[in-house]
Amino acid sequence: MTGVLTKPIEFTIIVPVLNEVKLLADFIEHLKQQWSHPQELLIIDGGSTDGSWEWLQTHFKKNSYQTPPGRAQQMNFGAQRASKKWLYFLHIDSHLPKDFDRILSNAIHSGSRWGCFRLKFNHANWLLRQAAAGSRWNHPLCRGGDQSLFISKKDFDSLGGYDSQYAVCEDIQLIKKLYALGGFKVLPAYISTSSRRFYQNGVIRLLFHFGIMHLSHWLGAGPQFLHRYYLRFVR
């Protein structure tokens, strides 16, 4: 369902990547199949060593860039290069609903300044389905970068973008600021993300540690603590 007919809004889609050469071709094709109108797509590589950057230079050179590692730096760089007034931050292992750009456009025309989709996993057992179900609730503890984020370039810049002090949790740090301002919109459509990491590292184990990190951040833990925890228990 795409809602009322309105003038389409143009987006710059910003995708940070690191060592994802196996996903690049299918991801770009997926976007082209899912958007209702072609959008600006910028892919920002963070120093890949698996051939991702070389692939981009061969197949997507015009709109690919390389920065030092760190998703915050990558996404901020993409926002600086964006030519559109609205930004849409997305992970490369995401699958989007049909006409996602029209859904976003309609939400903006209805007054939304920032927001995301609900989440589901592409291959989910019962526990992952229950974990993803929480994404329907409009609370900061239920948010994460896998749900994507739309925001105007003007608002993004005024908030200082992603905080590069955060090697991890940079997405929920920005989202925390947005919730403090109010009006965060959780769209009823779903974005699908890969569950590969959970099965590789143990579903219960990873859900537990991600939950601890999320709660710690919400309670005020700083970027150094979160990064140390991530390196010890997640990576």
C-alpha cells in the first residue's frame, strides 16, 4: 500500500560497506527493482580487503567513495556528498518493501521528519521472530540501524550527523537525539535484514549481548565502554 498520490520526494540513499563484495551486485539490483523512481545511491567503503572497493571501481565508480573505517565516518561522508534534500541510511544486507521510496515520500508529506521501517529477519527461528516483533513499538529501546533511517539533510546536519566517537552504536546514538526532539515515525511496512550473524555466533548469545549494549547505551554508557564490550563479547 503506497497511500495517497503526492509529488515524489527524491532521496540520497547512503550505504556503508566493509568486505561485502558478495552482496554488492544483488543489492544494487534489488534497490532498482524496489524503488518506484530512480534515486541517488552512494556506497561508502570503509577500507575493504575482500575486493569490494575494486568491484565498486569497476561497476559503480561514479557513486562510490572510500573513507577510513567506521560506519559513522562513512555515513557522514555520504551525507556530505548527497545532492538531495532527504537522506536515507541503509545497510547492505537489507531487503526493502516494494516502492519503499514512495512509502517514505508519503510519510514525509504527512508530516514525518524522521523515522524507519519495522524489522524482520530473512531466516528467522521463533526467538528471532519475537525479537524482531518489538520493532513495531515506538520506543528508542526498539530501534537500530538495521531498520534504516530517513531524515532531511538539514536536520541531519543540524544534529551534527553520526557521532564518530562511537565505533559501535552510532546509529542508536543519533536515534536517541531524534527521540529527544519527538516525532519519530515507525512505518507499518517491513524491512528485512540478514540473520546470518546470529546463526554464525549463536542466536541467544548474540541477542543477549546486543541487548546489554542497547540497554547500556540507553542508561548512558559512553562510546569507549560500548566498543570494549563489543570487542570482547560480540566480534
